[in-house]
Amino acid sequence: MYVGGIPYFYYSGMFYRSYNNNQYEVIRPPIGAVVTELPADAQGVIVDGEEYFLSYGTYYRAYVNENHQLVYEVVGEQ
């Protein structure tokens, strides 16, 4: 996936970034990243009357995209 023109990888709730010729590092989820499934530990929380999902200090917002698919966008951090 690309966020702000930068390539990222997502697998099993973790975000990765490539560096130094095919090595990868685990990173904080980039704001604006959209994934099709939440991390396994994500829990629903209500903030200002809106439902979000919280996982390891990262907030996700659910919405239905243009393909009518439920997706989750990274919208903030604790």
C-alpha cells in the first residue's frame, strides 16, 4: 500500500517499511493507511460519540469504501 506516496506493507496487524536493500522494519501505522481487517486485539471505543477501534495505541475508523467493502482507516494515535 502507498500512503502519501510512500510504500508500506501490512501483515497480521503490523505495518512494515522497507529499508537498506530488502530489509524491513516494524513501524507505527501511518495516518491515512487503509486496511481490510483490524489487528486481532482491536477493541471498539467511543470517542466524542463516534465509534473507533483501538489497537496498541492506534485508532482506526471503519467505513464502506467505493467498492462497497468494509475497510478501516488509521486516523490517530493515543
